[in-house]
Amino acid sequence: MNGASTSGGIRAAFSYCVQQVRNYDYHHYLCLLQLPPKMRKAAFALRAFNVETARAMDVASDPKIGLMRLLWWQEAIDKIFANKVIEHPTAQALSSVISENKISKVWLKRSVEARINDARREATDMPETMEELEQYAEDTVSTMLYMTLQAGGIRSTAADHVASHIGKASGLLLLLRSLPYHANRNRQFPYIPTKVAANHGLLVKQGGQSEVRMDSREGLCDAVFEMASVANVHLQKARELAGTVPADALPVLLPAVPAQVLLDSLSRVQFDVFDPRLTRGVLGIAPLWFQLKLKWYSWRGKY
């Protein structure tokens, strides 16, 4: 294969990544457009990888097929770092990014392994504590921010600390937003910890197994509020550290904005995740308003 065709293939792979993120992770797509051009390619490849692994179980007709897809990505990471060619556009883009940047294999592996462990859980096998969910958010969302910082050559403990809080907040809020979807798939609210469910009278035992009641909308709203409050604390901690973050890291931390938007949207509907207003626009607000808000934060160097 000559250099021109190889270059064309890489361009096509990156175009595929951009389209995947735009189609399935639109609010982060808009965030990535605010990044400096030199960081954008890596960020889109990483987010496209996240789209692939996050959707693996949802697009599969059989959970076993979804799990096989995740295991394929686990092996693909090893092959990419071994400089082996993989015929998949996202993998090709990721391989190109890894060869050009010092991106940690540990974070990539941790991300997909968290998805694999989640996929292997039984439908009624809910986490017990908020700490378990926070760790899942750290492994699947914060890792994307860590690797984007790495791709930008940003080495800052403060930036990593903020990225951890933003990733946890974002991950928790997106799990809350997905509760109706999982309820429709009869997964019995797998992302409400049993201790939170018990706090609000939602936990019942049937046949030796614990399940979350679906007929108590008030209790569910209270549980969502408790979980959203944890996400809010992470956002507050991230902002308290803003003065310690280097300027070149600020654009990477813009995902705090959609997290705040979703938190505000949940508040407007009294934390009723089934309220149809949450599905409108971008995370519950008009697309133009979302874009203006994002531009405003970016222009001011805030998150």
C-alpha cells in the first residue's frame, strides 16, 4: 500500500470517528469542536472508541454478542499497542493517535474492562453503593478526559484531579438519564444502588433477589435526586480547583458544561427521569442555547 492510499485510509477513519461521535454523543461532539485543532483528532478517536464500547450491548441482538464485541475491543487494544493492523475505522484512527501521542494503554484497558464487567452483570445484580457507581463513571468517563489531556501533552496533577471529578459527575448523570431506556429493556434499574433504593422505599425482595419497584414515582424521583446530588458535589469540587488548572487544559474540561446542563434539566423536572422534556433538544434544552452556553464557557476559559 502506498503512502497516498494509507493517508487516505486514515483520513476516512477519522471522518468515520467524527460522524460516530456526532451521531451518538452529540453534546460531547460539540465540546470537542472547541478543542485546539492539534488535540481534536485524538479526542475524536478516543470518543469514537467510547461510543463503540458504550453501545456494544445496546446494538447487539443478543447480550452474548454484545459481550463478544467488548472482548474484541479488549483484544484490539493489545494489537494496536503491538502495532498490528486492524480492519476497523475506529481502531485505525486510534492506532494512528497512539503512534503520535503518549496515550496510556492502562486507561484504554480500564475503560473497556469496566464495560465488560458491567455487561456480565445479571439484570437484577445492582451495585450496592454510590461508590461503586462513581468508580464505574471514573473508569468509563474520567479515563476519556485523562487520555485527551495526555494527547495534548498536558501533564498536570491538578487537571487530572478536575478531570476525575468531571468524569464522575458526567458518568453518574448520564446513567440517570439512561434509566428509562434500561427500564424498557427490563433491566430493573441496574444503576440505582441498593442502598439508595432502600433509602427511598424502592427495594423489594422477590424469590431471594432484590428488585427496584417501578410503581413509586415519588420514591424514584427522590432516589434520582440523591444520586444527582453526588454528581453536583463532584462538579462543585471541580470548579473549586479551577484556579490550579493550566490554561491549555481548560478546553478538555468543557464536558462539565453538558453535565451541568443535564443536572439543571433534571432539577426542572423535579428529577423525574421519565419526563419527556429530558429527551428534547440537547440534554433537555434547545440546541442553539446549548451551543451558546458552550461557546460562552469556552470563550471565558471556564468549565
